[in-house]
Amino acid sequence: MAHLSISKRGQEMPASPIRKLVPFADAAKKRGVKVFHLNIGQPDIETPKTVLDAVRHSDFKILEYSHSAGNESYRKKLVQYYSQVGVNVNHNQIIVTTGGSEAILFAFMACLDAGDEVIIPEPFYANYNGFAVEAGVKVVPITASIEDGFALPPIAEFEKAITPRTKAIIICNPNNPTGYLYSREEMEVLKEIILRHNLYLFSDEAYREFCYTGTHFSAMQLEGVDDNIVLVDTISKRYSACGGRIGAFVTRNNELIQAAMKFAQARLSPPSFAQIAGEAAVDLPADYFDATKALYQSRRDLLVKRLNAMPGVFCPNPGGAFYAMAKLPIDDADKFCQWLLEEFNYNNRTVMLAPATGFYGTAGLGKQEVRLAYVLNENDISSAMDCLEKALEAYVALIA
């Protein structure tokens, strides 16, 4: 009998580089080893009670479809939220999506054709690769370097990468995985490039609230490029509501909103309960983020200080989000991260990190780098750093 084939797309779809080590972590736990999870950006902050209560106390007889663009009441609330962060839009310029993920996919599908190219400064959020495969789009990476803290690569690098098939640039600001916060000046550089080459700019601002050095400047605040900008957003990190799966696709480009709406209609509607949660979240007090931000900042300071005190380790100080990228004295990050889970423990503890190779589009890069998510309390971060310090001593001796 003939063998059924899997689609080329299915074969090309990358597995999550962050989740591929999970079986090794599970096996370590079964052996009784405590694993400190610095590998994934799942905040340990409690989802605000008022947000969960809004869902608990919701009262309706039928759990029905919402409008395909999302509940009008929620979109109007989002208009208020955006105006508080200096972004002026109306509710017809917002489509509520199933997580930020769907907003990214809608941007690809509505703006690019199969075979078109999108430029992304690397290292970048690994799932951009997956969405590009789903949309038949080619990712063209341009490399940011750890030596200058992963600042925006120079214009010349963008110019070299642009071809007749280039249709868009994606940035994540502040950045996952590097934590780099793009300055207003860097955003103006991007504006110059998209105007000169008539490109879209997709700005993923999932971590907007978490800026420690400098202030956040949204792509939606750039002037004279309304038709070029797509804002991709989510409640996941902002309100520690990752499982809600509620995001937003925002643009002032009317033609583009109409195109994206057809994709939104095809999936009928975004999740109803989580829209209720998202709507309630906009009413949180203005100082809600202050405590969370201060908490993350002190975790960042501790993590970066501990890392840079280790022999042969370099970690730039991230300006935002809750990630840091560090260069370690190792030969192969994938091998090292697996070794940490399979063969190493210190006082019956070990640490799980994300190898940086999964965040680069260029083969061979990131072999000595790892991403650390500082989403644990300071005691756990200290213990995790003790483990890492001992692990590096042992590993360096092993490969010497």
C-alpha cells in the first residue's frame, strides 16, 4: 500500500526549541532532582484577582460566539488602555485575536504572499519561524550582537538584506529573547527603512509594561507611516494571563484591517471568557504594574550580577521584558543544556535553560549562548545561579 505523505509544510514546521528539553527535565524530576525553570517565560506573578473574578461572576445563559473582531465593549476598553500608553486608535482598528500568536499569523497572511520575505533581527522569538512556515514566508535574519547588548543592527545591514521579495520587518520591543529595549532613535531608523522600501513593520509589544532602563516607544507612535504599521499585542505577560489566549492585531491601515477581518471571520471568534478577563484587566489601578516591574527589576539585577561574576560568562544588562541572554564558556549550548538535565546536579538540584541556537535564523550562531527567563523568586534565582556556577566548573573541566 502506498505510504501517506506528510505535507512539506508539516515537515518544515520547526519543533519548539524551548520545549524540546522537557522530556529530559521530566526524567530529572522523576530521579528526584529539583529543576529550576529559567527556560520559559511563564511569569510566577498571580493573575489579578479582579480579572479572574470577572470571569467567575460572569452571568449569561448561552456561551455564544462574539463578534469576529472581538466584543465591542472590550475593543472600546482597549482604546482606553492604548491611549494611556500614548497610542491613539479607535475600536474599529483593533481585532481581538487568540493570543498574540494569531495576531502574528494574521499579519503574515494578510500582508505577505507565499515566497515573500520578512526581515527579523536575530536572535528572535522562535515561533516567528513557525508562523512564517505556516504562511509560506521566508525569514531573512540580520544579526544583532551580544557584544553591543543586541542593539538594532545598522541600516546598512537591513539594506543588504532587502530584495524585491521583502515585504516586512518584524521587531519585538522590548525583545524576547534578549530583553533589549529599542530606543526612539532606533524606531525612527526603522521608519526611514520602511518608508524608503515601502515595507510593513510588525511590532510585537507583548512586554511593553516591563521596561527598566529608558521608556517604551511604540511603533504606533511613529508619524507618517500609519499604513505601514501593525501592532501585535497580548494580555499574556502583561497580566500574567498566558492561558487566556487573548491578543490583539492593531493597525490604522483600513484596507489591511478589512483583509485581516476575513481571517478573523474564518476562525469565527476569539475566546469568550478570556475577553471578559482582558476587559476587566484594563480597569486595574494605574499603579498595578509598579510592584511587578520593581520585582522583575530586582530579579534582573541579581541574575545579571551573578552571571557576570562567573568566570568566562558575559551577560549584557537587558532594558526590558524578563529575559537575559548570556554567553557561556561552553562548546555547544544544546549539548550543555541537555547535560544539565541528564548528567548534572548540585545538592540534588539543577537548572533548565533555553539554548540560544533556537533563537537564531542563521545556522551555527548562538552555540555559546543561552536565554534565561527571570520568572522565579530571588531565592530560587540565587539557588539556580549556584547550580549554574558549579555546572560550568564541571563542564569546562569536561570539555578541556
